[in-house]
Amino acid sequence: MYSPLAWVMNTGFFLFGITVFVGVAMLNGLRGWRRWAVLIIGTLVGVGGVVLAFFPGDGEADRQGTVDYHGLGAMAAIVGGNVLIIVLGRMHRHLGVARKAGKSMVMLGAFGLVSMVGFLAVAGSGANVLVGLVERCAVCPVLFGLICAGASIWNRSPWTRRRRSPLTPGEGHHAVGVSAVRSTERRSFSGQESSNGRITSSATRISLPTCAAVRVTSTVSRMPRKAYQARIGSVTRW
């Protein structure tokens, strides 16, 4: 059976394979054998998706007795995909994936592998009873597991937490740079006594190199206002 929209599904297979490979290659937190293991499995899944796209399942291979590349690609994508989410779920600590998400991925991968065994048994028997449903039970856990991993990594990333967290009292000084620190110091400590008993003028500046001033800026960004004023006062007296 040929569908005029077959190119839509084949394009989806191709993009799936490329996306999985690129996503696995961009994962952070894996070193040594862990990274190589994930890359090898991700490459297998990616190649399987591309093979599915270029060799549609039309049944000609079975009738002619030739190599069924569509079946090989499906086997690589489905089995490799379920194994991939199991491995990623087991390595959740290294990837920044939440613990519950990691356990869910392992369970989804195990269910997908069991469903794949059931699909092969039903398809090999020739009964063709609910064969499509059993195949979907083997495919969908791969998609759900990858979505679960991506969502968990996105939610736990420092960039996402930084955008969601409200500003602390000193965070405004972190973004304005050295000049703002100096102007704040002039406004806050004008008229205060220094260590030698004299009055600090309004033109007092931090007599530190620029790199030291940057360190002060990044340090005070996490301080309450009183601690920030005490730190700047000690620098001024110094």
C-alpha cells in the first residue's frame, strides 16, 4: 500500500534519527566510558532512523527474498532507543536528570523491550493479532523517555533556574559592573569615619585593580544589603 503522504513519515524518521544523535552528542556531565557508551547507542538509534527514512516498508523485500533494510532500521531504532533511555535513566546523576525522571525512564525502556519481544513473537507466529498495538507499545516508550529526559535537564539547568529565581537585594550590583560599585560606594559611605579617624570624602573610590573590583562585584551579588555595606566599608578603610 502506497500513501501520497509517505514523505511526511519518512521525513519524521530522518529528523528523529538526526535529533537523537545530536542530542546525545551534546549531553554534558558524561566522561570516559559512560560518554562512549551513550554515543555508540545514540549513533545506532540515529542510523536506524535514517535507514527507516530511506527504505520504506513496502513488503517487497519479503516477496523478493532480499535484505529488509526497513526492518533492520526499525530494530536498531526501537531496541537501541529503549536501551538508550534505560542507560540515560541509570546515569541521571551525571546528566542532571531528576531521580524520579530517571526511574521513569528505566521503567519505560524495560516496558519497551518487553513489548518488542511480544511484537516479534506475534509477527513471527503469523497471527497478526493486535500487532500494531504491540509495536506501538515498543515505540512510544522511546519517545516518552527522551521527552522526559529533555524536560528534566531543561528544568534543572542553571540558566533556567536563573531566569525563574527572583532578584536578591545585591543582585542589581552584579550586572552594572565596576563603575556602579564605585558609585554605590561613594553614595553609601560618604561621611563615614575611616580607620585613622578622618572623614571619608564623597569622592572616595575603591583603590583596587579592575579584576579585584570585579571579584567584589560577583561576591556581593549574593549578599544581603547589610553584609554588602560592611564589605564595601572594609574595602574603603583598606
